[in-house]
Amino acid sequence: MGTVEVEIKKMKRELNDLKKKVDLMVDELEPFLTMKASEPSLKRFFTDEPVLYSEKDLKVKYR
């Protein structure tokens, strides 16, 4: 095999490795982005809800 063919095979392997890394990053980011996108609507939902319990109702207080 000539040098050009060897270099092309090497580039294909490296591109395949990069594709796998990008796919992994997207898979890891997707849940985070989904939660981030739903934050405003959840905030509105909980803001409109009445408070059912006060601090006095808590048995344990966290700081």
C-alpha cells in the first residue's frame, strides 16, 4: 500500500473516534439540556401552587 492509502485509513479511524466522542457528549448533554429547558415552566407551576406546609411542620431543618 502506498503512503496516501495508509494516511487515508488513519484519518478514517481518527474521524470515527471523533464521531464516537461527539455522540457520547451529545448523549451526556441531552438530559441536562432537557432539564434546563423545563426549569422555567416548573418554576411557574410551583410558584402558582399554594404552600401546603410551613417551616413549623418540618421535623428536621436542613441548613
